[in-house]
Amino acid sequence: MSPTETSPPKEAQMLDASQPARSCPHAMLQPGEGRLAHAPADHPPVPAARTGVLLANLGTPDNYDYWSMRRYLNEFLSDKRVIDYPAWKWQPLLQLIILTKRPFTSGANYKSIWNHDKGESPLMTITKDQTAAIAAAMAERLGDGVMVDFCMRYGNPSTRSKVREMVAAGCERILFFPLYPQYAGATSATACDQFFRALMEEKWQPSVRTVAPYFDHPAYVAALAQSVERAYAGMAEKPEVLVASYHGMPKRYLTEGDPYHCQCQKTTRLLRERLGWSEDSIHTTFQSVFGSEEWLRPYTVEHVAELARKGVKRLAVIAPAFSADCIETLEEINEEICESFEEAGGESFTYIPCLNDDPAHITALSEIIGQNLEGWITPRR
């Protein structure tokens, strides 16, 4: 049952009257106020009705030490959306071999990019900045009845904790926004899975909507194009090729119906058309290959080396599938993939950062949010 503008049923308000006030710092309506105008004097207070916008990103370890990395990797690699092998086959390998060694190497990689000043990963820092910027844009556009926050699919803050906070703060409607431009079962779907699992724990469930993939949204494509143009404008010699590197996935997922590959290809095409470039000026590739089965090709790390061997000296790489810079961009692209290009004879490698909290990106995300809130909230005139 979704909440309404009337007084909530008593079975949804079984907590002690003082308990919501402790868990929710927001204004609480008392009997005789607002929608509780006709409630009996002993009716528990309830928070004023609000609408929540919950942004969701992949996640980050709490630190780069062994146990923090192990907890994070265990949660991530135990997700059936990420690794869909049978548990009897996968879990012994994961627990006894992979999680014994990989936390050390992954921890070293995270340490190389860690935001030591703030004690958090770059993904966490950027997501906080994005959330603050979007909250400000929503307040200006829609008023103070919208609560904007973020969660991580893996690690902290958890989806469950943020859904709980939003419900406690009076959010009777929640728009859930996975920050993945292209849909994939291992990203968008698992984020929504976790969101719906969190809703199952709520006595009084809010009405909800989820934001669809925005891989072809004009404002998103325009923001990507502007980031390329801005990067190229500062170069004495322009790159000969731009590689659009997307996170990879097993090729089998494509044949099983996942639309990710097609949406990546369309994003590249729309970006090229927006820039007005020729077809051979931008190449689509896939990175972060894991395991022994074949993944979507071409692999970025191999493709950039092949371009260098063919005589390409100046190369730029952009990562359109990532809404924020993270380990896959700052370490994998900027270090591993860069080294592959240079060792094969390349001379100039440029990584174009993710859109992060760039104003054009915030405008695009805010526009998408506004479109998805239509019918729930009327924008200010």
C-alpha cells in the first residue's frame, strides 16, 4: 500500500512516538497539524511528506587495507548479476583463492588513486559532489520538498540504509536513479534489485519510480561532446584517434538479451555525430576483462597497442559508461591502458576525465530527474 496525503493507518505507526523524532531530524507533524489535523491527541507524529531522489553508484571499499578490500570484493563478486556461475562452482574459488590474493593487488591499486586528504576513494568524493550539486539544482527548480541523497550498491552508504533514512524523513515517493548511462544486468539491474530488496523491509512503502538508461539523452551526449571539445582545445596537436572505452562484460550476456553492447555503440555514434567527426575517428572498445571466457571485443588494452603498432602516435581515451572517475578510469585507463599504448610505440596518451560534477553533466542529470518526476511534482514557474 502506497502512502497518501491522508493520515497513515495505525498499523504503519507502531513505533513509540519519540522514536521517529530520534531517527529523523526533519520537521515532524503533531496531532492537530496538517494532515494530522483531525488525528486523536495520542496519534504518533509523522514527518512532513516529501519526495526523495536516490542516486546510486557501483560502490567503493571503506579503505584500501586487506580486510576492507576483502569485504568489498566479497560483496561485489558474490553478486549473481556480476558473476552468474553456480555457487557450488564459484564460491570455493572466490573464498579460497581469489579473496586470498586479490585484496592485496586491488588495495595497492586503490592506494595509488586514494583521496588521502578526505580518507575516501575518488568515486566517493565525486559522488558526494554530484549529489550536492544536484540537490541545489533540484531545490532551485522544485523547492524544498525534494530530498536528494546517494547510495552505493556495494559498500557504504548502503542502499538499505538510505532507503530507511528517506522513509524516516517523510519521503512518500522515491525516484531511484542508477548512475549508469547504458543499461546492463551487472550494473543497472543489480542496483534496482537492491533497491527493491530494501523496500521489502519497509512497513509503509513509498511509491517508487526508477530512471531508465540515458545513453541517448541529448543533454548527456552534449555533455560528453563538450568534454571532448574542451580537452582538445587545449592541445597543440590533436589526437589522431579517440577511443570510447566502456566497461566490458562476457559476450554471452549479449546473446542472452542484455542490451548493453548496443547501447554503448549508439552512445559512440551519437557522440561522433554531435562532434561532426568521420566514422573512423572514434573507436568503441571494452575494458576490465575478468576470467577466462570471451568478453565483448575489441579489448581496450589490446586495441590501443594495435593502433600504436599501426602508426598512431597521439591517442585520447574517454569512458562514457562511467558517471564518475573511479578505479577503472584513474588506474586502469590512466595507467595500464596508457602503458600498453606507449610500450607499443605510442607517444602521446590523453585520458579525458569522466563528466563527474561538470556543470553540463549536472544539468543533464537534473533534466533527466525533472522529466522523471513529472506528475509527482510541479516545477516552479
